[in-house]
Amino acid sequence: MIKGKAPVVVTIKRGKHATQPFTVTIDPAGRAEPYRMSQRYAYRKGAKRGALRQLKANRSDIGTWFTIINGLVYPVKFA
């Protein structure tokens, strides 16, 4: 189903802010430009959850995350 397609890459980085150090960058598959979410997160798990919510991602039966963009199914990869 989702084999062979370029994944949507989600990068979570830790910054120098004291209370909410984590930021999220999403690199969609294809020629689309990567974009950075404006919201900051206190925990890495919360940043991951926020990115999945932004992508409207679902979990497949085998446990991998996927999202639908323009009618095509893409896997979500965390870097």
C-alpha cells in the first residue's frame, strides 16, 4: 500500500529555550517546500503528537504512520 513512495519527513529539534525547547519541521514528499510549525513544545512526545495532528496522520495495521496528501498515501518518517 505505501511501499516505494517518498516519505513525509518530520524533524524534531531541541533549541535553547528553557520552558518549550522543541520545534518541528515538516518536509512533505515531492517538490513541496519544507515548513516549520510556529508552535513550540515542552516535550518531544508532545511535538510528535502535534506534528501527527498537523498532518492528520493515521496509524496502519502494522504500526506505521501514514498521511493522505492530494489523494495519495504517504508514510510518515521521524528523523
